[in-house]
Amino acid sequence: MAAEFTTHNRGLMLWPPVRFEKLTWLISEGGDARRSSRDRSYQSAILDPIADVSMLVPSDCALISEDVRAAIAQFDVRVGDTLAPLERLLVRIEASASSRIENVAASIPDLLMAEIGDEMGRSVADVIGNVDATAAAIELSNDISPATILDVHRALLRDTHPVLAGKWRTDPVWIGSYSAGPPGATFVPPAADRIPDAIEDLCEFMNRTDIPVFIQAMLMHAHFETIHPFPDGNGRVGRALIHALLRRDGLTKAATLPISAGIVSQKHRYIEALTEYRSGDFVPIVELGADATFAALRSASMLFDEVEQIVNNWRTVAVGVRVDSVIHPIIDTLLAHPIVDVKSLSEKLEASPSSVGGAIRQLVDLGVLQALDPTAQRGQRWGAHEVIRVLNAFTSRSINPFGRH
């Protein structure tokens, strides 16, 4: 059935509200045998299908979506290929900010050091899993299906929680209760046996072409969080899928904006927006996503200005260097890989360690690179300190884009 897409002024029910069914918390799921049958009952969500639902969009919400689309398109045109080498790092920044929402913190330098061989602590491994999940979501964006969502989850948890990775949950989960379990929870997502059908329906919704993609992405995120299909990693996968939809539609091309971090940086508003969504009103989650997007665009524009200045400075100081010097290809790699060592550069550029080492020393003299540990006798790493500085500032703005917690 072809879905209807119209706009209207708010006041009518916009979206199918969540319904509920009464279930019993079984002992095999963690229920307490000492509780009475009444105490062990709870209300579990039921989601009506949305794949073909007629869609009524308030005019102000439609205008917000168009403003977001135009702003992202304008930014993409502006940055073009200049910011393209930073895409790898932008994915890492978004994943790092998204992980902080789950109280998992790892700095960008720590992530970059891990990528060239340093041992990873648990937090770094968790964030790198989120990097892999975000990258997988973008890579698989042209084929969004239950199987590819499982692939994204597998990329997220395969190194830290391999037993859970790439599998739908089989037990109840709940929000707003810890020791009391689902009977005392604020919200209980659908029962596990409803997940496959709910995800299949959501994928059909994601593949619709009759909805402005930004509105579609925000509704998808709210619906995914309502299904809560995994025992762990729902928020991170749900935020990665936002980028999958935006990339598939071509709304984002040159950069992965830290939109999702901004969404959840206003946690109270985010929780309220999800509650409104479950009640049948999707406008608050779209408005929150729009605010986060505009904040991300402001921050990314600042990053672009700073990176453009850094690249111009590098080109200026390298003017007198021989054209065939390995210094030039090293400079070309520094935006995507601002922490380097001789071994990784030699392999990447297919150059001898001695020529790479000499070029690094010259770049240190030119002020492009700086030894990260001047006392190291072996395994020395160098960093493009100006790039690391602006990336750290960008990360801080992304984690707290509105200047408050």
C-alpha cells in the first residue's frame, strides 16, 4: 500500500502510539519466586507496523526538516574534497562522543595510538567497537535489512562481548528499574519473540522513499530504541543507523557529523521526546535532532576553518622541499592519520624506513610533527600536534554541543 504523506497543523494523533500487553516475569528470566503472581506481572510494549502507515507531518516540522537538509547540503558543498581525508577521524569522533553517552570514555589520541599497535584498555576497545559499528552502518547503508543491522551490532561487540554480538535479545529488558525488574520499570520494550517482526517492519520503513530523510532517520531512531532489540548496544547501534540513512540518501557526503551525540547530550529532553514518540507524537524527536544537527554543523564548520589553515601552513613550510621527497606524501596522510610511526608510514607509503625516518626528522624541524615521547628509545611516535589540538576541541564541542550537560 502506498503511504500518504501530507502536512497538517498539530493537534491530531501523528503516529501509531505504543500499546501494551500484560506479561509475567518468569523465574527463568530473573524473576523472584518469592513474589506473588500479581507482583510479577508487567506491561510490555506492542508496536503497530509502520512500514506503510499514512504519515501526517505538521508544517512546522516539515520546514525544520527542509532547513536541516539545506544546511547539510550547503556544508557539504563548502567542504568538498578538502575535508574528505578527515572522514576517517570524524567517524571516530562521533563514535567516541556516542560512547561517552554510555559512560565509556577514550580520547582521540588513545584511539589513534591503538590503531598503530598500542595495547588497548577496555574503554578504548569499547570505543573502537563503536567506530567499527558506525563505519559498518555507513558501508552497509545501501542494503539496510535485519541481517545488516545484526552485522552492525556484531561489529560493535565482537571484541568486547562476543557472546552477545550479532544476536537479538532473548529475555526482557526494561528502563527505569534495576533490582525490581520489569514489574517496577518505567518502560518495558516488546517481548523478545516480537523482535524479528518489529525489526523487519522497521527495515521496510527505513527503505521507504516517500518521507524526507531527516524525519525518517529520527523516527527510525526513536522506533529502534523503543524496540530495544539487543541486550546491550541499542543506543550505539541506533545512533549509527542515523548515519546510515543520511549517507544512503546522499544527505551527508563529505563528513560524518556528530549529530547523535548532540541528540543525547540533552538527556532529559531526549527521554521526553522518546516518551512523546511512544505516545504518538514524533515532532519532539525531530526537533531535538534538528537542534543537534545545527550544533554539529557549527562545530564542523569551525573544524573546517581550522584544518584549512593548518593545511595551508603545511604547504607553505614545505615549499622548498624537493618535489620527489617522501615528505609530501607523509603530509598528505596526516589529516587522516595524525599520529604516525616509521613502521606504519613505511608500509603505507612503500618507502624505506631510513627515508621515512629522515623525512619525519625534517617535518619535526619544520614544526609539522612533534615527538609524543621525546625520551623513547624505541617505538617512537610523532603527532601532527595542530591537528590533534583541533580534533580534541572538536570532540569536546561534539560531546557537549550546547555548552551544558
